[in-house]
Amino acid sequence: MSSPVKVLVVDDSALMRKLIPQIIEKDRSIQVVGTAMDGNFALKKIEELRPQVITLDLEMPGLSGSDTLKAVMRKHQIPVIVVSSHTTAGASVTLQALALGAFDFVAKPQDVSAQMPDIASELIGKIKAAALSKRIKFQPLTEDLKKIAKLAAGPDQEPTRVIAIGISTGGPNALEYMLSQLPGDFPGTIVIAQHMPEGFTEMFARRLDECCSIRVKEAASGDLLVAGRALICPGNRHLKVKRLPLGEVALLSDEPRVNGHRPSVDVLFRSLADEFGPRGVALLMTGMGDDGATALGAVQAASGLTIAQSEDSCVVYGMPKAAIERGFATRVVPLDALARTLEAQCGTDRRRATSAVAAEPTKTAGAGRN
């Protein structure tokens, strides 16, 4: 029998320091080795207790949660799960924490005393995944690249291919890394189901839009699928793609959870297979569980291209592994090559070449022929 995962709970609320250990220690494979009421105490207890995973409240007096996270990442490289306030401000600071290296987050329910047990399975699952995760570092964008990215914009035109991405734990940083490498004139369109709670996805989309050459927005029902744009499914909704007489659009729904998720990657991928067949590209990236694995097979059966992120570049190799083991991934690609792969499939290089030829001065007949 393996040793339990050692967890340190850091929160300035005495109630949370009581509730979190109670709900996670119901799983015998987890042991809370200590609690801390602020960042300074936490850093001392890390040295003393050597936890494998930390749960961290970001809103604390004294040494803030963000500063505590920076210190943990710098000195210890222990995976941190943020316990986040379910507010706009909470969403902002949580996304910043993910950029600083936090493994993942859970959102506090509105009624902590009554509803905290409802997130027990989510928190337990993320603690176990964090204990087994790889420490993957992402190269941040330079300020110069960010300035260039903000100036770029893609044209509103029909996309060459429709790319659906399913992603979960480790997703925010992986998406930022990959999408920031796509050019503003990217001829494909992208729709994304990221496992993320309601209230966080709009800010996440805005954050991506600021650092990418393509445009990024939170999806709304009826949004056209246009070249050079990515749509992020809102939390607690499902996202589908549909071909209509007036154009190709994204549709949102409130259908029941699938695989325990809303949004569900399976829902998105099945609509891609049904509506776009060989024109569809389905990409399954880092994440816990197996959401999207089965529906990747539907895309494959419809002659669409299916891609899974490689194990060595995944923070959590759950969703891609499930698809690969079932034989549904046509290609397995590392994170740093995904943007190039999507460009090649969507014809970016061909379109640039065509534009370059059109821009050249007219040559005399027969000149320049091979």
C-alpha cells in the first residue's frame, strides 16, 4: 500500500482550516500534515512538514497568497491548488496564480459551511493528480511579443478548417503558450472546451486575447466561426458547432453534465464530427480523467484529423492517454509543436505563399519558370 499524499492547508479562515481537512481526509490516500493561517507560517511549515501538495487561499493578510505562491515556486516547486473566491476579483487573481505556476484551482461555494462538501471529490481528485504531476514550465511571452500581438487581427472570413480543443488541468498555461504562437492571419477557426467554473471563463478569454495575435473571446450562442478567432466555452454551459444556411456558428446549451462535466469535451467533439466531418480537427490536451476520449473516436470515424498532446508535455496525462490507448489519436504531438501542426493543417503556409505571389510585380511571360 502506497503512502498517503501529504497536504498542507493554508487559509486565514479558521472555518476553512477545519473544513478542508475534514472533506479531503475522507479519502484515506490523503493525509493533512498541517495547516497554516498565513503565508509566513506556511513557508515555515513547508520546511518542517515537507508536504507533497499545498492548498492555498489567495486572500490572506500579511504575506499574500500570491507572494506565498511565488516563494513556493521559487524555493520548493511543490504543486499548489488554489482555493479561490467565486468573484470577479477572485477570478482575476486566480488566473494570475495559474500564470505564476499554481497547479489548478477550486472555487469556493457561495455557502461555504453547507456546500463545501459538494466540491470534495473535485478537490480530492486534483490533490491526487497534483501529487503525480510533472513540473512543466512554460516560457512566458516577452513584453515585445505581447505588444506585437495586440496590434494583430485576423480577417472575418470563412475558415479553412474547424479546430475543436478539449483541455482541463494545466490548460490555461498550455493554451496561452500554444495560441500565442499562432499568427493573426491564421485561416482556421478554434472552439475550446476548457474545464473551468462559471464566472472564470470570460476573464480567461480576455487574458488570452491580450497576449495572442488571433482574437479570443468567450463564446455566445450564434457566434460565427470565423478565421483567426478562438471561442472559449463559458463555464457551466456546453458548446457545440453547427452548420446553418446563414453560416457556421457556435451554439451553447444547458443540457445535463456529460462525464461529470459542463462543458464537456465529448459534447463539443461529437458536434464537430456530425457537422464538419473531414474538415474537422479535434485536439485533446492536458487534463484529468477521460472526457473527450470517446468522442475523439467519432471525429476519427468521420474522417477528421485527431491529435493528442504528448505525455512528456502534459501537466496531467489523463485525457490524451485515454484517447491514445483507445486508438483514437491519429497524431501525438508535443505542446511546442502544436501551433505549427495546426498551421500546416489549416493551410497558413499556402495562403501566405499565395499572398506573396499576388503582391509581386507582374513578370514577363516565361520569366522565373523552373
